[in-house]
Amino acid sequence: MSNKRNIVLAMTWGRIWAVVLLILAFYGLPYTELAPSTGPICCFIFSAAALSDWLDGFYARKWNVVSRFGAFLDPVADKLMVVTALVLLVKHDPQIWVVLPAIVIISREMLVSALREWLAQSGASEVIAVAGLAKLKTIFQMTAIGFLLYRNDSLFWPVAGVSLYDTGLLLLLIATVLTLWSAWAYLRAAWPRLKAG
């Protein structure tokens, strides 16, 4: 049982180390910020981290090795990766259609984290359990960031004359709408507790 728990935790720790790899790839291959050759590498690192997020949760439940430390570390690893990727993308392309979604997504993560902490201290953490809307938001968000990091059009792109990067921007805007919607849903669910507190 402990070996299985260690495997799950190793995948979570791997996502944290992947943040370092993403930064190094973004700036260091070659020594030019997100040069064309580095886009696919950054996308691969980010996508592998996103896949490991699903895998460690899947196996933690399948093997029944869910731990309090793992439950704490998993969202930390996720947020580190997403926030780092968004900051790098804003640094590379500081247009409003990148900056505004980044602000909304990062603000939402801070809000939900604060709500979880407050509700946990109030003994009502189940009030803000992960909803299907949040999972849908995550799918759009991860796909969008991956496309934006890739930057180059692949063999199968552009589709209908739209570049891969522009497709990523569109998906990021959809993710932003879903982010606002899920934040409102979380606040609505937690509001009775907040009001009572």
C-alpha cells in the first residue's frame, strides 16, 4: 500500500518539478524567449503535467491511497503549473486577450483556495467539492494553454484558416467564461456559510 501511495505522490511531485522544466524550456532552448523550436517542448511538458494530474487522482482513488498530504499537495502542484504557464504566456504576448484571462483565472484560483481554507476551518469543506463545471473549465483551460505554448502550427493546422495560436486564444476565452461561472457557483454554494460566519 505504501509503495502505491509513493507512486501517486511521486507523480504529484513530478508536476512541481515540471514547473522548473517549463521555465527552463521557455527561456533556455535556445537563449531566446519562446523561440519557435521551444514551443512544442513547452507544450509537451505542460501536457505531460496535465495528464499526470488526472493519473495521480485516478490511481489514488483506484488504489484507495488518498492521503491528507496528497490532497494538500495535488492542488498546489496544479496551481503552480497553471499560474506559471499563464505568467510566461503574458510575458511572451502581453495583449489584452491573454492578460485579462490570466488575471481572471489566477484570481479565481486564489478565491477558491481561500474559500476552501475558510470552509475547512468551519468544518464545511464538503460544501465546495469539485463540480462538473470546474472540471469542464479545467479541460478548456489546459487545452488552451497547451495550444498557446505550442505556438507553431502543427501538420494538422490551421483549421478553417485559423492558426493554432488563435484557436488557443479562443479556447482561453471560453475557459475564462467557465472560470467566472464556476467561481460564481462556488460562491453561491458557500454563501450561506459565509453569511452565517
